[in-house]
Amino acid sequence: MASKSQPKDPLIPHPDPPPDFPTRTLPVVESTGPWYRLNPVSHSSALYFDRSGRGRFDGPTQGYGILYAGEDEYAAFIECYGRVHGARGVAEAVLKQRNLFAIASARPLVLVDLTGSNLVKLGADARISSGSYSIARAWAQAIWQHPLQVDGVRYRSRHDDERLCCGLFDRVRPHLSEQNLGNLVDSHPLLLSEILARYDYGLL
């Protein structure tokens, strides 16, 4: 007996930035931070503007480096430790290998807001934050090249879409300062317990 054919997936590919993108008004928010990163203890500074191509919005041919950070400690944690699907915990020794940094700006930074109704205004959808990296990079490059010369992008964490992250273009480097807050285990045990409870993670 022949099997029934599977229905065709109705989801069309995510569009590239439209040709008139440089003339469009960008939906933006302003912020001075703080933003948060969990940084390897071997690095004294968390102000790392990625060009490696490992991140969602960066790449060696994009024309810029980008600093990834969370708008709160939860976003920083889950972006760092939530990449293995089905993980049920994180080792204490692993947590001690990263220090929590708070990053702030001396002036308000203008960030294109890739959340909520702003996606429709741009002609995009939530796959910018959760889908193909090549699409995300095309849009990030168009945003970086826009005449408004914005400072970065604001988007939802793929691993916890109630949390917000940002990517700051390297043009903002002179305005940033940072503070090393120590590792979560030794310096922030209460915060760590609250984060672990949110994600139902054990401390291994």
C-alpha cells in the first residue's frame, strides 16, 4: 500500500535585506548597559569583538567585529552554557573557568531592535535570532552599513527567548568600560542558584 505523501513545508526561505534597506527607518533603542559576558579566566578583558565566523552575526568578511553580551546575567549564562540540547547541568569546575563581566558605555548606544513588531517593520522575522547564520549575517552587515551608523543590534536569545542579548559593533570600543565580577560559584552563589533553578540545571 503506497504511503501518503508528506505535506509540503509552507515556510518560505527568510528574505535577504531589501534593495531599499539603506533608505529605511530603523527601529532602535538606546542603552548604556550594563551588559554581561561570561569570559574565560585566561583573558583579562571581556571586550572581544568577534570576527571568527563562529557567532551568529560575525564573520571574517563582514567588515566589522562584534561583541556579544546579554542584557542580564541569565542571558549571559544560557548563551554560554545552553548550547548542548538536553544538558541537565554544568560542572562547578567549568563555571570557575569563566568570570562574569559587566560592560557599560559612556554614552547611550543606538541598537537596532530585532524583537517584537520591529521584525515586521524591517521585513524580517524571528529567524534572524534563531535560524540560519548566513541570513543573520546578511542582515547584520546591512544594518552595520546603514547610513544611520548604529552601534549594534538587540535580539532574543535562541536558548531562552524571554532573555535579550546584544551585539555591539567594534566602532563603539572607545566608549566601553568593563568590570570583572568574579566567577559565579565563588562570588555569586545566590545568583547562580537562581539561574540553575530557572533552567532546571544541576551543579555537577
